[in-house]
Amino acid sequence: MVEKKGIGVFPGIVIAPAAVFRHTILESVEHSLTDDSKKELESFEEARKGVLSELSGIKPSSDAERDMLSVYESMLEDPDYLALIRENITERRYTASWAVEAATEKYTSALAALGDSYFEDRIADIRDAESRLLSSIAGIATDIEISEPSVIIADYLTPSELIQMDRSNVLGLLLDSGGPTSHVAILAHSDEIPAILGLGDISKTANDGETVAMDGREGRAILDPDEKTLRSFRARKGAAAKVEKELKKEAALPAVTTDGHRIHLMCNIEGTEGISGAIAAGAEGIGLFRTEFLVLSSHGTEDKKTESSYIEAANEMGKYGPVTFRTYDLGGDKIVQGMDKREENPILGWRAVRFCMERKDIFRSQLISILKASAVSESVRIMFPMISGSEELLEVLDFFEEVKDECRKKGIAFDENMKVGTMIETPSAAITADILADYVDFMSVGTNDLIQYTIAVDRGNEKIAHLYRPLHPAVIRLLKYVVDSAKKKGVTVSICGEMAGNAEYAPLLVGLGFDELSMTAHSILEVRKRIRTLSAESCVDFADNVLSLPDATSIEKALGEYNGKTGYKK
Ligand code: PEP
Ligand code: MG
């Protein structure tokens, strides 16, 4: 029996067999020469055959996936590419992995030099094919085979890997890496998959098929638990199910404080499959539709699917409140074809509107899809991510106007009064919120990124997760400034980062003046329950006091005391 502690990102107690998976890390390819070229050549040929047979077993679920698989296959059959690899091994005495890496580099650089967006798209596929080859040479499985309901244990998972999995078989998630607001954590939350991240080396310790017991709330995972541990986990599983049932009973009640202050709770979704959960939780609209996840799940921008998903969301959620489409926040850890995976600092790099304003072909078709959805329901709103200041916002708004004009000319119907908003998730946007407020109808604070950029702490890095502190005074001051600026200018303001969905923070956010919060469906249940026990007046006094505190520790302590005093238990 081995116990591991990590960052619990979605509660739930699970006892199930483990499905263990590890990636090859491309950077770990050793550049060493071999004395046995024959053996390296055999290892490469075997790996190539293995990958080809693996690929032939995959049934593509979309045209984009079919295209991607065919690029993989053609690479692995390409005589020039293969000759280069073989030459690297036999003549230069490179190891098989190095030979593949060097050949791929040469190949992709030549394609990149052509400067054609078609080839840029292919480069991403070629790198994926390379990654499969390297994994196969290293003897590591590349596809997560989940043949029975299991707890997935992995070194890390990219958001696209998780969404491409058969999630009906994913009972829990245990990862070596990842921070509390990493995108894989957010997806686990949305899909209600109990998950623990930042477990260090669990993927090396665990054995495929062994029993695992996990508690997502406490962040505890136990490999090969003994009978006594199993009994205690089973008992707590029963108790947790009861609490959950009670929470669901309150879904129809309004989120109103004891002194009558109404807070609007909306839902964050990543696709239309989130709609039923949002309705069941009593969401008053969609505060954040992370549209890029549709692209990630389909390996490309499939306009027809995109359009019908937006229309479905507008139709089904419009009657409950706003339906907020955030334009593609691709980049960072959300990579698609046509993006360079190897940016030095992807989180500060070519992402969100920076990517969209260069790939206007992609952006235009998304804007048209959102405009079409606005014709279905006047609740549809559009919101732009990662805005860093008014100049960037104005450029994006100008382009949006251009696209609207095109639609008018083509007779495409849309809501001329559609509300336009900006995310506030960079410190520069927060500090200039008073200026940005002049150009938009609403603002939504993305605390996940705002905290990361304000404290300079990577939200996905478990090594520094203890430094990622939502209650840092710099963050609280920025929140206060944004809410005050928005209200002064008569602009609606909300929070759609994970902070909004943590019931512990509710007194502070209500006290700071946020009347709209957007979160996962599950969090709506918990936050509503918490808000119904709070007095708004007391929250305002509490927030005023917090604003005078000097550091995160004092604010955490003050909030802990306030929560304790007002009867809140985690
Ligand atoms: C945020 O940054 O808080 C946010 C809501 O956007 P995302 O988590 O998708 O980056
Ligand atoms: Mg963000």
C-alpha cells in the first residue's frame, strides 16, 4: 500500500483499477552516438511498424481526424523522411530516437520555410507522428486504452488528450503534474471526474491494473489499499453521496443573501454536452463558453459542427440568461494544427486574440458562427480573451465590425444589439479596466490567468502551486479596482475564473461587489448554498477589512475565521 498527497481538484471518492499511461518527453531525447547501428536500425523499423499498425486500428470520428491520421501514415511511409532517418543511424551513428528527432527537425524546417499556412498545419501533425515514433522506440504506450472503467494515472495529460478519451470509462484522474487551475483540472471539474493533480511520481509508482482508492476532495490517493483503508473509503463514499443529493435538492432556489441581495450564478461550459448539467444546477445562463475546446476535440475548426453547437447552446440556454461565447483562446496549453508547439513561453505567447488576429480566416468563420447564433436568441453575447489593453481591444472590435458588414452584405441575419464583452485576465487589462469599460457592455474577470500573471506563477506548474494564491493582496486590489471601474461606467461585471466557483471565497467576492459569478455546474450547487447563508452587508464590511491586510496569509486567515464564524464547513 502506497499513499500519495496532491492537489484535489474535483471531489469524489473512487475505488477502481488503475490504467497507467506515460508520455515520452521530446526534450529528453539523448543526443548520443551508438556503437550498434544495426540494433538502432532494428529498433526504429520495429517502432515504425508498431505505430503504423496502431494507426490502422484507429477509427477516425471526423474528417479532420481522418486527415490527421493520413498525414501520420504518409510521414511514416515517406521515402525521403525514412531515408534521412536511416542515414542518420547508419552513417552518422545516431541512436534511433535522435535520428528521428533530427530528421523531423530538418523536414519541418524545410516546410516552415515555405511560409504557407497549409504546411504550417501539417507541421503540427508531423510532430505528433514524431512523438508517436519516439514513444514507440522508448517502449511507451501512446494511446490510452481504457477497456474498463478505471482511474487514469498519467505523468500529465493535455486538454486535447482528455477530451479525446472515452470519458465514460474515466472514473478518476491522478496526474504527476498540473496546478489547481490548469485546463485539465478545469475539464475534470466540468466533467465531474474526481481528480488529483501534482502527485509527483505516481505514474512511475503505480502498476497498471492494480486497485486505487482516491479522495478528490482531500487530494489523497492510495495504491493497492489494504482492507481497512478500503472499508473507510467505502463508508465515506456513502456519506458524500448523501451530501450531493441534498445539494441537488436546492437547485431551484435563487442565490440570494439573508438580507435580500441577489447574486446571479451562471455556468462555464466547454461544449454542448455541458448544457444539461447547467440546467439541472439552475444556472442563469452561460457566463463562459470556452469555444476552443470544440476545436481541440475535433482536431480542427469544423465550421458546421461549430455553428450547430453555438445554435444549440443559444436555443437551449438563452431562456435562462446570457449565453456568452468566448472567442477562441487557443495557444498556451491548447494547441491545434497551425500553431507552433515549441514556443519558448507559450503562456505569454501566440495565443487567444493574438493568434486569431493573425489567423483571420479562422477568426472570421468563428465570428460568423457566433453572429448566426445571435439571430436565434438575443441572450447571445460575445467576449474576447486575453485582451491586454484598449488598442488591442479596439483592433479586435474593428475586425468584428468588418465581419458584421460582410454578413449584412451577404444577408446573414444576426442580432445588431448583441452585447460585446472583454475578459479581464491580464494585469494590464485590470489596471485599465476603467478605459476598457468605455468600449464594452460587460467584463468578465478570468482569475485563473489574472492570478498567474499578477503573481508570475504558472497556473499549471505543481512545483509552485503553493505560490499560486488567489488571496494575494495584489489580486484582491485588482478585483476591487475592476468591479468599481465597471460599476462607475454602468458596465456589467462578473468573474468566470475558478475563484468564482469556490464557495470559500463567496463572502469576499460578494463583499467586493460582484453580483454575477460563472462556474462549473457542480460549483453552482455549492456556491448557491453558501450565498444563501451570507449577509451582503456583513460581506461588504469583511471585504473592506480584507483590503487593508498586508499579505495573503493574513487574508487567508481572516477568510478562514469569517467562514468559521458564519457556519461554513469545507
Ligand atoms: C481564466 O483565465 O480565469 C479563464 C476563465 O479562462 P481560462 O481558464 O480558459 O484561461
Ligand atoms: Mg484565461
